[in-house]
Amino acid sequence: MKIIVCLKQVPNTNEVKIDSKTGTMIREGVPSIINPDDKNALEAALQLKEEKGASITLLTMGPPQADYALREALAMGADRAILLTDRAFAGADTWATSYTLAQAVKKIGQFDIIFCGRQAIDGDTAQVGPELAEHLDIPQVTYVKKILAVEKDKVVVERALEDGYEVVEAQLPVLLTAVKELNTPRYPSAYGIVAAFDEKEVETWTAETIGGNPEKLGLKGSPTQVKRSFAPKAKEAGVIIKGTAKEAVQVLRQELLAKHVL
Amino acid sequence: MDFELTKKQEMFRTLFQEFAEKEVAPKAFEIDENGEFPWDTVKKMGKLGFLGLPFTKEYGGAGADTLTYIMAVEEISRACAATGVILSAHVSLGCHPIYQFGTPQQKEKYLVPMAKGELLGAFGLTEPNAGTDAAGQQTAAVLDGDAYILNGTKIFITNGGCADVYIVFAMTDPAKGLKGISAFIVEKGTPGFTFGPKEHKMGIRASSTTELIFQDCRIPKENLLGKEGDGFKIAMQTLDGGRIGIAAQALGIAQAALDECVRYTKERQQFNKPLSNFQAIQWMIADMATDIDAARFLVYRAAVLKDKKKPFSKEAAMAKLFASEAAMKHTVKAVQIHGGYGYMKEYKVERLMRDAKITEIYEGTSEVQRMVIAGNTLK
Ligand SMILES: Cc1cc2nc3c(=O)[nH]c(=O)nc-3n(C[C@H](O)[C@H](O)[C@H](O)COP(=O)(O)OP(=O)(O)OC[C@H]3O[C@@H](n4cnc5c(N)ncnc54)[C@H](O)[C@@H]3O)c2cc1C
Ligand SMILES: Cc1cc2nc3c(=O)[nH]c(=O)nc-3n(C[C@H](O)[C@H](O)[C@H](O)COP(=O)(O)OP(=O)(O)OC[C@H]3O[C@@H](n4cnc5c(N)ncnc54)[C@H](O)[C@@H]3O)c2cc1C
């Protein structure tokens, strides 16, 4: 079985501060980590590797420093790592990102499952996975919280919903996006870390390597433009009206009348 | 001089911190209270390769360097000093003498499973009447056909009773004094080899400390480590390396004291101000932070010298002396900074102060470290 895991190196948003004047993230000095959901995606792939035997290829688009995130994922047990890095990729929105990833997947060739995280903690759009499936014209299941079966030509998974889950069966090849409930990512082992630096390699691919339409890459290929970003005002605390439903409605009605809402 | 860690070392450090925070710290209070050996944590460390960090792959190790191993002891001790010494005694005192002096057969049989974390190691040098004066060994080993017969008692042995493999020192030729001491690899379960009860200790209570008792215990001849008469040299060279481990344990304890003080002094208010606003407190914190950095440089330097296969005996002694005395001094200050709360078991600094003391005693007391340093400086 051949598995591709898409992962993104992100600033550890727990430690990020927002510049109150510009409304943008202060990235300096913030440690980079593997996007948390992507670790769940990788863990799912590693478990399949242990159960059924599989080769795991990592794919990331990012600056040269993303090499570190790939090494960490190699240390956890992945087999091959590809870093898509090129000035031409810079300024990509989710559409250009997913187009770039799709070109790379086509170049990798045959695969059975692509795992993505549900969403990245910095961009938070949850768009890249689904868009990638569309570019490749394969089925997708998002919010996977449990894998029930993986067979020769299909998967059966539980897909998380707001108030429950649904069981979805999909044909291979398929793209799955992982939520954190799916599993607990393992620690890289000492053996794994040494192997990741001394024995395994990170392949670097550029725009030229993946081919395709250069107009669809990076800023040029990005229909989304960020006009302004800002930190939302903190919400004021609400009022809880106690009592039976009937009493509470009465109180609420009075309040709304007093405020001329009704 | 290069003070930067490599990317690989950085990744290791992050791993040790995460492991210490998630797996070690949550249990530290309870295992200290109960004096309970943390088997579960030791097994997890074994699986992840921590118990064989500095040994090459051919011997079951992870193939990392000494500095990486030292950072593991530091970070784990920062969460729980008892777990830290279990790691240090296993790697530096149990495995290392076999790595350095063992035959290929001994390495295959003992070092490989030890480095993989399948067997735990220990080191038995100290005797009731041979402490600082380790040359005064009274345990005797007499050759009888294809085996040595061991008689005697070792005292205060870390991992005693829990370890599977013991490096034991005994007199094979009393007439030769120092040169009459030999080292043996002894398996737990060998007839004639038993343990005393677990000692009740002031600190590092979750580590096991026991007597090793040998009564006509037959050790196969092939378990002699090095040659007959090499024992004292093996012990001293092993302790040189071990001291870097204990220095790292002390460093971890001191760092933990600083961590606690930084957090506490920002939270605790007196006179409508956080404690961190008082200059008397700030100066204690400044001294603590400075000594910890100085200790870290000494400890890492000793580790790097060992990795470069340069002499490190004096530097290891300096690292252990400075780090352990800094740990003791600043854990006392940390309790002071916490006031009455610091005297209560619910606060980590109470344990840190008890744990710090041992680092000035074992693997050579501070007095011994000063002798080593003076000996090297005045020669
Ligand atoms: C320098 C820079 C400039 C940018 N400029 C713009 C801009 O001009 N306009 C704009 O709209 N956005 C811009 N972005 C944001 C960028 O579009 C998104 O960060 C990116 O497309 C991923 O989207 P997301 O973070 O919402 O990820 P999500 O869609 O939430 O991620 C879901 C999953 O997709 C996969 N994934 C996401 N990104 C990658 C990746 N790079 N490599 C491999 N797998 C991945 C992971 O598995 C991840 O868990 C910029 C980002 C950077 C870093
Ligand atoms: C918890 C614990 C774990 C231990 N683990 C191990 C272990 O795993 N393996 C092992 O072999 N041993 C172990 N030890 C033993 C430890 O190494 C010894 O306790 C230590 O070396 C001191 O020996 P001693 O206790 O006999 O003290 P003594 O040698 O009696 O020393 C008493 C005091 O006299 C001082 N002193 C002695 N001689 C001199 C001198 N010439 N000049 C100046 N001062 C001197 C000492 O510094 C000390 O302050 C452990 C001890 C403890 C408490």
C-alpha cells in the first residue's frame, strides 16, 4: 500500500502574539512545529504501515526550514520526504497550494491513500485537503475520526459531525483528512531521530520538477487576496436568565422591550 | 567555540522535554511519596531508545552522542530526579563499562539487550567500609576452576534489586592492593546473590537503593570484565563518565527550581505586588539563573570533550562539583522564595531540595571532586 501524507510546518500558535497595530502575526522567535492535525494524519498512516505494510511519502510545500518538520516526521517512521520549495510558490493561497501539491502527487505517481490534517492552526481554512482531492479527481472523506477498515479497493471510516458521526465507505484511491480524535501521535524514537538525520534524505522539488502551469503557482495563481487582517474584539460576557422556561421568556421579553429591540 | 546545538540535538531535546513533561512529571510526586520504582516509565524510555542513547547501533544503541544522552538526563531530572538517576546509573555505570572494556561476547550477551532497554544495569563498588576509599575493597573473588567465587557485601547500590545486570568489584589479589581489584558482570538470579531491603532515603525516593549480598556466589570466568587487576581502573574511568551524568541530574534539579520560582514569584502577591517586584527576590533569581547557565556550560563541555575522545576527567569533576553545589544552594533558596508554602509537600521545591543533596554525595563526594581537580591542576 502506498500512502502520501501532506503536512505543513506552522508557527506554534500557542506562543504567537499579534501585533496590535498591523493585526498580523509576529513570527519572529516563534518555534515552528508540525501542524497538530497533520501529526494525527501521519500517525494513522504509521498504524496502517504496521498493520498492513505500507510505504509512507511525506509532502510539504514551504520554505527551506520546513526540512526540519519533514525530518521529525521521518523520525516518527515515514519512509520518504519531499520538500516543495521555490520562490515561484511564495504567496500561495489555498487554491495555489493545493494545485502545487496535486502536481507533486501526480509526479509521485501511484498511491492508495492521501492523508491530510483537517486544518492548519495558522491558516485555519480546512480547504487544502478537499481542494487537493478535487484537483486529482478522487473521492474525499473529511473529519475522519476512526478508521474501521482498509481493504484492497476501499476504506470504511467514521466521519465526525457536530453531534455524532457517520460511517462512510469510499473507493481507493482516496483522500482522508484527520481530526485529533483519530489517534494519539507517537513520539519519535531515538533510533528514528538518528535515522532521519544520518540515513534518510529530504528530496527538494521545485516548480520545474513538478511541471504544470506556472501561472497557477504562488501569488500569481492565487485568486484570494488578503485585504486586511485584524484581531476580533473580545466578546462581552452574556447574561444568563435563570428560572423555568416560561419565567425566563418573560424576563427576556421585558429586557428586549426595554432596549427597544421588540 | 560553538554554543549551538545541531538540528538533530535540538530535535532530541524537544523530545526529551515533551517526554519529561507528559510521561515523567505527572508521576513524580506520587512515586516520591511511595518510594515506588517507575517501571512503566523505564519501559517507555527503553522502547524509545533512551537507555542506549550514546552507544553505537551494532551494540543495540541509538547511535547518538554523549551530549544528547546528557541532555536526556538533564530534562528527565528536571521533571523527576529519581527517574533521572535510574537512567544515568543504567547508561553510565551499568552499560558503559561493558561498552568500553567488554569482550565481543560480553557485549553481545549483555550490552545489546541493556542498550535496547530489555535489561537494566547497576554498578556495585561501595562497601560498608569502602566508601570514598574505594580501594579498600573487602569483597573477595577466588578463582575455582571455571568460576570465581564471590563473598562480600556492597552497600547503597542504585537500581539494586531492580537491575538485571550488575558490574561488581572484588579483590582477586589482596597483596596487590589497588592492582588486586577486578570487575565482574553478575546476573540477577545467580545462586548466592541476594539483596538487602530497600533503603529509606531523604530524596530520589523512587529510585531503588539496596545492598548486594554475595555468599559463595559462582561467577563464570568469562564474566570477568577486562583483565584480573583492571578493576580499579575500570571503576575510576567509569565514574569519570558517570559524573557528567550526575552533573546533568543536578543541572536538571536546579533548572526545575528556577522554573518553579519564576512562575511562583509572578503569581504570589504580598504588599499588593507580585513577589517578583521585590529586589531581594530578583537578586536570588539572578544568581540562580547565572549559576545554572555556568553549570550548563561546564556540563556540556565535559560531554563534548568525551565525545571528542579528549581527556575529560578534571572537567567532569568540575561540572559535577559546580552543578551539584549550585543545585543544593539554589533549591534551598527556592524553598525560601516560596515561604511557608515551599516547606509543604504539595510544592515541588520541597522535593527538589531533598533530591539535590545526593548529587553532592554519590559518584564521589564534593570533597573527592576537589581532590580530582586539585590533583589535575597541581600536577
Ligand atoms: C508566505 C505566505 C504567504 C501567503 N499568502 C497568502 C495570500 O496571499 N493569500 C491567501 O489567501 N493566503 C495566503 N497564505 C496562506 C496560505 O494560503 C495557506 O497557509 C495555505 O494555503 C494552507 O492553508 P491553511 O493554512 O488554511 O491550511 P488548511 O487548508 O487548513 O490545511 C489542511 C491540511 O492541508 C495540508 N496542507 C496545508 N498546507 C500545506 C502545505 N503547504 N504543504 C503540504 N500540506 C499542506 C495539511 O495536511 C493540512 O493539515 C500565505 C501563506 C504563507 C505562508
Ligand atoms: C542514594 C545513594 C546511591 C548510591 N549509589 C551507588 C551506586 O550505585 N554504586 C556504588 O558503588 N555506590 C553508590 N553509592 C555510594 C556513594 O558513592 C558513597 O556513599 C560515597 O562515595 C561516599 O562514601 P561513604 O558514604 O562511605 O562516605 P565516607 O567515605 O565515609 O565519607 C564521609 C565524609 O568524609 C569525607 N571524606 C572521606 N575521605 C576523605 C578524604 N580523604 N579527604 C576529605 N574528606 C574525606 C567525605 O567526602 C564525606 O564527606 C550511593 C550512595 C547513596 C547515598
